Amino acid sequence: MDIQVLYFDGCPHHAPTVAMVKQVVATLGMDAQIEEVEVTSVEDAVSKRFLGSPTVLVNGVDIDPRAHDRTDYGLSCRVYHGMDGVPSASLLQAAFEVEWQTP
């Protein structure tokens, strides 16, 4: 499984999100590649479908099902539904388990 954490330089939620991703991966005992990807321009944000910092993708799919139809890409902070800028462990776990079980 490939996990990307997209962020912009200076994002205060970048490091806590990476830590949360690593914690959930370890808890689930998964084999996953975790890559941190800096987004540096609006054009870069559009090409990477970056909905704000941090954005977590699993095998190229955003972890938040509510985000799949969004197109408001740009260099901004991201807020997850009902949370601050760090996705919850339960949101990450649900996304990881769906992709982990997908053939």
C-alpha cells in the first residue's frame, strides 16, 4: 500500500499527521510505504488534487470519502469533517482497511 501525505512548507499539522499515519499503520500491522510530498504552487496543488495541508492519499485516493467530488484545490490548510487539521485515527484506519482489502 502506498500512502502519501501532501503538505505545504510550514503547515503545523504536517508532522502530527505523519505521526498519526505511522501509528495507525503500526497498529494495523500493515506493510505500507509512507511518502511525504511537498506541494509548492497552485499549479502543483491542482495537478496533485491537493485539497489543503495535509492531504492523505492511499493508493492515490483521498482518505475522506466526502472529498472525492471536491475540486477546491489550492495552497490552504485542510480541516477534516468535525476535526481540526489532523485526520482522526478512525478515519485513517477506515481508509487503510478499505484499500488494504481491495485486490
